[in-house]
Amino acid sequence: MTIAETSKKYGLTADTLRYYERIGLIPPVPRTKGGVRNYDDASCGWIELVRCMRSAGVQIEALIEYGALCRQGEGTEERRKEILLEQRALLLGRMEKMQRSLDRLDYKIANYDQILRGK
């Protein structure tokens, strides 16, 4: 898949895809004989992972380290798991804060419902 097709499929700019590759968020993308990026299933899998993790607030640095360890292969599994566990704990903390905010909003909305019913 070309960079334009991949960009459209994932809603990311071509510049973003190049940036992700340059900083190591995704492994080097295979290229055609002419040097044009040719995103394969593995490349797309990395893009999907990065998009998912970034939308969950996972830190870029953690994803870069995780990707580098994956490319190193065997012997890095323990550290990879640690990274995922660390990021999971951070995500749970953010979710708890968001839940408290949602609860507060629901409380305020319920108060306005009572006020408006009384009028």
C-alpha cells in the first residue's frame, strides 16, 4: 500500500507516517525497487498499535522503547511486558480521573434537571 493509501486508511498525514518511522514508533517500512514506501500488513499492524496506544495517552517514549525492544527480539520480553504494565497503570489512573469528572458532570446535570422540573 502506498503512503497516500495508508494515510487515507488511518487518517494520518503522510508526514506523520514518515515521522513515526523516523523516530522509531514504527519499524522501517519496506520499499519498492524505486525506493517508494510499500506498507505491508506488518507495517499497518504497527500503525494500528501506535494509533490505539496514542489515543489512550501512551507516551511516545514508551512506544519507541517498546518498538525497539520488539525489533531486538528474544530476551526483551520481560522489559516489553513491564512497559505495557507501566502504561496500563497510567491509563487506569487517567480513566479514574475521567470517571470522577464524568460523575461530577452527571451530578451537576441531575441538579439542573431538578431545578428545571420545579419551574
